Amino acid sequence: MDKDDKRRVLGDAIILCGRCGFARRYMELEGPPDLAACPDCGSEMIKECPSCQAPLRSIMQVDCRVCGENLRPPEAFGVPIRRKAEPYDKGPVQLPE
């Protein structure tokens, strides 16, 4: 299964808590789930980049893939978030007709 197939099944965007790391995947074309606050810690959920409004693609994402804006601290619970460099954003997955 390639990455685009996984994105079609699991969801191509995420909504994320910048404090505790809770995240939920969703299909970008359907819109994000209605979560204003994290169900685990009550913090505000991050739905998109505050600078360019690009959707989030990875649970490990710290910086925006489009504009490079910082989305959350690079640490969680005092430990650095281990992640690969963010690839350029390809946009929503196009489902076959």
C-alpha cells in the first residue's frame, strides 16, 4: 500500500492538540471534525496553519509544510518530537470517480 492509498483510507489531514499531542485524522474534502477543545487535556485544537490556513498532514508536524510557520513547540512533555523533514504539501487526495 503506497502513501496515497493510506491517505485515502486513514484521512489526508489531521486536527491536533499542540499541548498533549491528541490527533484525529479526517478527509480534507469532508472538513475537520467539530473539536474546539482537546478531549484529553482541554487545550485548543490546531486545525490549520494560522499564517496560510494550510491543513495539517502529519501528527508529528511542528512547522507548516507550505509556509514554514511554527505550529507548536518542538517538544512534548520535555522530550523533542522526533520527525523527518516535512515534505512539500501536495493538497487533498483525489478520490477515483
